[in-house]
Amino acid sequence: MLEPQKRCGKEAGGKCVALANGERWRILRRFSLTILRDFGMGKRSIEERIQEEAGFLLEELRKTKGAPTEPTFFLSRTVSNVISSVVFGSRFDYEDKQFQKLLQMINQSFIEMSTPWAQLYDMYSGIMQYLPGRHNRIYYLVEGLKDFIASRVKINEESFDPQNPRDFIDCFLIKMHQDKNNPNTEFTLKNLVLTTLNLFFAGTETVSSTLRYGFLLLMKHPEVEAKIHEEIDQVIGPHRIPSVDDRVKMPYTDAVIHEIQRMTDIVPLGVPHNVIRDTHFRGYLLPKGTDVFPLLGSVLKDPKYFRYPDAFYPQHFLDEQGRFKKNEAFVPFSSGKRICLGEAMARMELFLYFTSILQNFSLRPLVPPADIDITPKISGFGNIPPTYELCLMAR
């Protein structure tokens, strides 16, 4: 990853779950996955949390009454509350000033991580860390986020009951108490803050950015939105709350969501991998310890697997009978042992949010569809969606 994880590596010995490797990585990943599953990731309980948050979002969107609206923080607030309920044990009120400031820091961090300054820092950190410039902004943003997480940990510690864990933080505190006499433990306060931040950041920005980009693509291709509306009307109807079980009956909507993820390629660099032994690859020697960034876009836009790699074409994920078709080159969550921890939850969120919003609203752009520019605002660690306004017209 770029600077936040570079900083994570320097300040915490590479202890955050996304950057750690070897036994440390195995311990933290296994623990994180277990706790996320215990709190419902991929299960009915997390589906109900997403449905509840989607309901709160719809209330807010109705208040716009079809007026031009910038969707960034509508979407980040609702998505963030899903992961917040897991890591912090509760959701935030949408008007909570601290919550709003937190989301602005996360959004700004994602942007800063994708600037040329951050990429320059990543390549020449030995020099750049001593020089003034924009690359230092990310450090202060991440420190602010870490301070917030640390304050939440302190709140949990004050009312901590090891017999009744309320959230991810409580479960980590239990492990810290169990391992307090182990000098080599990975369950430390610093690790708790970094791992929680990692989950909170990833669980907020990637899904909300995908939704934001997805609405832009649907406005540029109104015929696709019309087909989704038709499928929603046939399968779900106007009143019932969408559920994950609906996905298998809605191949076109499922294909569109997959195509949105393929086209937007929200985290094109993936997360860094480390070569564990000297490796020969395509005529090159990669010495042990080399950082390798998997360029997911090289797969997501491979013409061998996608007929029109640079076009928005949902049929990439449909067979001749209109049934959903899997594609092994669909790797927005990366692949292998280090595949995204939150894939199951993210897939659930994307389906439930897209269907809930499009069940209730039609998307109207402020410019003709042909004039909509889908070029990323910034492309680096992340592909940042362009800023835009839309009108959400009640159906």
C-alpha cells in the first residue's frame, strides 16, 4: 500500500493485518476473520444490519426531494455504519459531527494516497520522509484516524466485560489480557489500533466509492438502469425490502454490479506482497524481500477474458440464455491467501444498496448521458470517482 501502510510498517514494525507477513500475518488474519464471522460477516445478522442502514439512507435521500445532490457522504455514512456496528458495537447518527469529520479524513486519505506525491514517497521514502511537501498530509490524516480509534479503545476499556464482548475491540482486548504475560504476543494495543483502523478504513471507502462510481456509470448508460428497474419490479416489487436471496433470481443486476467493479477497479494496485525467496519470473530475478504490487487492472481488463475490456458491458457476466456467468479474471478483491478480508460483506453491501436505492429511485444526471465523464478524478493507489451531482427521483 502507499504511505499509511508505509508509516504503519515504520512505526509498528509492519504489524497491521494488511501489511504483516509470515506468522504475524497468519495470527492477525485468522483472528480478524474469526471475529468478523462471529459478528455476522456473510451471515443473516450482517444482512439485517445492512438492510437497516439502507433504510436510514433511503430516508435521507427522500429528503432531497429530487434536488441536485452530491452523493459522496450520503454513501460513506451509510456504508461506514455497517463496519462500525462490527468494530465499535454501534452505529453513528448521520449528523454526528465527529463521525462526519472522521469520514472526511477517510475520504481525504484515500485521495491523498492516490496522488503522485504519495507514489513518489512510496518509491523514495528514504529521502522523501525528510522533505516538506504534500506527501506529509497523509501522515497527519492517518494520525488523526489512529487517535480516534485509540479513543474508542479507551471507552471500551472503561466498561469492559470479558464475559460479554460487544464488538471487535472487546474481542481483541480479551486476547490482550490472555496474552499479557507473553512477550512475543501480537495482541498489543498498537496492533489493536492499527488492525481496527485497517478494517474501518477498508470497510468504508472501497464500497462507498464503488457505489458512487456505479451510479455515474448507470446514468451514462440509462438503458442498463432501465433493465435493472425492470428486474427489481419483477423479482422484488415496489414494497418488499431486498434480500441477499434475491441475487440468484436477478442475474442481470448481479452482472451489472460485477461489471461496475470490473470497470471501476477501485484499488488497482491491490495491496503489497513480499517475495519470500529469490524468484525467477518472466526472465527477471526478484530477490527475496522484494515488494510486489499486483496490478489488478491487468487482469480485470484482459481481452482474453473480457470481450470489450474498456467498455461498460454487463454481458461479460451473462451467458447466451441471460444467466449469470462467473469469470475467473474477476479479481477486484485480489486472490489467493491474501484475498480481501471483507469480500463477503462487501458483496452483500453492494447488492443490497444498489437494489434498495434503485427500487425507490431513478437516477437523473444534470448533463446529457453522452457528456458524462467517467475518467477517475485521481488514479494511483485508488481510482477516485469524479465529483458529480445527480437527482434522485422517487419511483
